[in-house]
Amino acid sequence: MASTYFVTGIGTGIGKTIVSAIITQKLKADYWKPIQSGDLHNSDSLTVKRLISNSKTTIHQERFRLSQPLSPHLSAKIDGVDLKIADFQLPPTENNLIIEGAGGLMVPLNDQELMLDLIKVLKTKVIVVSKNYLGSINHTLLTLQILSTNQIPVEGIIFNGEANKHTENYIEQYSKLPILGRIPELNDLNQDTIRSAGNFLNLNIRQ
């Protein structure tokens, strides 16, 4: 039976798209970005499509394509789009599916609903992407606490970028969650490096 995972991050700019591409390639899974906000000609879906090299993956069309590189709720207002969680449905597939969120859990989609609410509606497990910087322990543990409070299952944590064993060990010890991998800083982003980076992940998911 195929599995669905929602990739979220502890903030913006921590490498969710690259990590999503690595997971997608490793599992030969499908990929879906429900909301693209800005950069429509260089979207995350196009980036993942460019970086993967298997023939099994399907890149599913975004549900909303918003013109401004802003929080989805503001970009939707500027574009005159009525963005509601009720309008989202999982794309049909019999393959494993990787869903990439926009920003973190508390990113607003409209005046009442957050990215967190979308995860609840889609009823998926979550993979949390963390990156080491001053404050990342706080941001990572807050993200995990919100998921726990909302009874959303977490598959595990992936650390992306430069390593910091003290930070990573503390997060692992405190959260008691599986560490699915530690992806080093990738200098060249291409199909070969994305494929090779899959070796840094430990994903017990049926392919």
C-alpha cells in the first residue's frame, strides 16, 4: 500500500524543495506542491522535475499558482483568489506521494486557516526538515510540539546542510523521534548529486 508524506520545515529557506527532490528520487515517488506562491517560471515543481532522474515519478499540478513571492494568504488576496482548504484534494495515484508545503506549519492560507490545517485535512504523516542555525533547536522543537498537540503523526526528522552534532543530538534526544537522515551541503545541484544524496537517507518506506 502506497504512503503519503507531507514535507514541512522549521521555517522558510531551509531546503524543503531539495530534500523533497531527494526523497522523491530515492522512493521514485510522485510529487505534489499544493500551493506555489511566486516564482511561477521557476517553481518548486519545475525544480524537482529537473533534478529527478527516474521514469516512475509523476509531478502533479499545483492546486493554486499565485503570482507573488509572499505568504499564500497575502498573495491570494493580491491575485483575487479565494484560497480555501475545502478546495484541496490529494491527487489520484497508486504511487507513494511526497507533498511539499509552503514555509512552516503556521503559514496562513487565508484569514482563518493555516498550513497546519491543510495537513490535518489531507491526513498525512509529516517529515520535518531542520537546518542548523542559531535558534534552530527552538524552531524545530516548537514545530514538533505543534504537530504533537494536533495529533499529527511525524515520520521523522531530516537535517539539511552544515552539520552540528550538538544541536542534532539534543533535538533527537529531546524529541525521541527517528532521524531519517543528515544531508550535507550540496554544492552542485543536478540529477547525479540528488540521486547520490539519497544514500544519506534512511527511509523505511515501501518503494
